[in-house]
Amino acid sequence: MAGGRASAADHRPAGRDQPGRRRALPGPGCPQLLPRIRPQPHEAPTVPTEVRGYSKLYDNVHDSPMGWSGLIFSMVSFLFFTDGCIYWIHRFLHHRLIYKHFHKPHHVWKIPSPFASHAFHPVDGFLQGLPYHIYPFLFPLHKVLYLGLYVFVNIWTISIHDGDYRVPSALQPVVNGSAHHTDHHLFFDYNYGQYFTLWDRIGRSYRYPSALEGKGPMDCVRRMLEAGRGGEERTHNGGAKDKGA
């Protein structure tokens, strides 16, 4: 997989660079990026078959072979199943032959915002949404719990893009929170997980969040701005020299 990673050039936001000008860093309140947020179509092909009896969704708790304990099992297994699937789908979307076509619009946000949480190319949204709809075809799941989990998934997706890095210290090594995902947007090849750090550790893509080390994303932004300012000065000084010659 490492040989197929997108290059740094591939991870730059879409658009042409202009010599001597810094590129604006997209973030919250960038109206030019809002049109990228569009409804996702990934529910359409699967929902009719789910609700018409082709899946393992059930209406009553007593229909579950495990009873009430089955609800607890469903919640835990749903999170671990979808987290593992999304890890590998997400990592696949970072392949250099795939990234620029489907996943790059989401990474326009170098520092993610709640808007970025649902700003996906339709193919990207479809692929990363599939595990949620595959699960009820493989495992029994109560219909009301399914809806509740789906609401939770959307709230969680927003939360890991909202810039609130507070996670109980005991859970920081386990939970893939906003600090982890911010580093994913900044450094690209790390922290692909959705809820947990398990698969990032297995896949050797785990990175301890810079924000939790007291560095924070703004340090990275500051370095980027300084690098851009240095490029401007070199361009300006070189232009003045040429003009004087």
C-alpha cells in the first residue's frame, strides 16, 4: 500500500498556484468551498432491500436470538465492524491513482471544520457509507437501534471534524478523536480510523496527535505561512534584481 500512496503534490488543494502568492488555507467560513457539500447517494441502492425483509433487521427484541444482550452486542460489533471496513476503504481512497479523483475534495480542508465532515465526492461518500449498510445483511440488528446508530455515526463524523480535541486521557490511546483526525488532514498518511486507533496501529499508520502534544494544528499552519512568505521574498528579491540588471 505504501508504494501507492499519493504524493505531496497530489495532496495540494485543487487549483493553479500563482507565483509569488500564498495559497489561502481553507477552513471554517470559506464560502467558495460550500458548494462541495452535497447530499450523499450511498443509501439509495441498499435501503429498499434492507427494509423489505432481505436483511437481518428485526422489529422486536424477542426476535433476537440473544434478547436484550443482543442489542449491546449489536452496538459494539457495529462500531468495530464499520471501523475496520472504513479504515481500509479510507486508506484505499488515499492511493495515488484514486485520491485526486475522489477523496481530494474532502482534503481541501487542511484544518477540518464541521462543514468538511459531509463534504465528499459522491463516490467517496458511497464507498465509506457501504459498511453501515452491509452490516445488517450479515448480523441481526434491531431497526430502531439501526436508526439510532446511524444518527450517532453522523454526529461522530461531525465531532471528529469540529476542532474540539478534548478526550479523557484514559481514552486518548484508543479513541480516534478530533485531534487524531486533524493530523490526518494535515499529514495525510496517518490516522485513517473512524472511531478507534486499533486499525491504525495494526496498519502502522497511527500518529499520536500533535494537538495533544501541545503543538496544535496552528503551528503547522504557521510553518506553511512562513514557508510561503519566504517564497514570496525570494521571488520579490529575484524580480528586483532582474529589473535592476
